[in-house]
Amino acid sequence: MPIKKPYNSQCCYFSIFLKKISGFLCEFQEYYAEVREEKMEELADSLVDCMTGEEGAGGDDQDLDDR
């Protein structure tokens, strides 16, 4: 009885699929890291504004209340 070849080709397709998924996940991780870095910069800027602005001196900043 001959060995069925579809099994081998299925393994090959699955391997290709895994490589594509792996590549997609790497790209997604890079994208997420960039988004996270941008958000951290925004938060850091906001914190510095809070510390050095009117509210840092004991005043009230309406912009902070709106957020």
C-alpha cells in the first residue's frame, strides 16, 4: 500500500501557514510597541505639564478636569 502524499503536502501547507502567522505576529508586536511608546510619551508630557503648570503650583486647571 503506497504512502499517501496529501499528508506530506498538508504538513508543508501548515508549515507555510505557521511562518505567515509568525511574521504577522512579529509585525503586530512592532506596531504595538510603537503605539505604546507614543502613548507613554503623551503621558509623560502630560505629567510634566501637571508638575510645571498652574496645577503644580496648587492651582486648578480646567483642562485636567475635562479629561
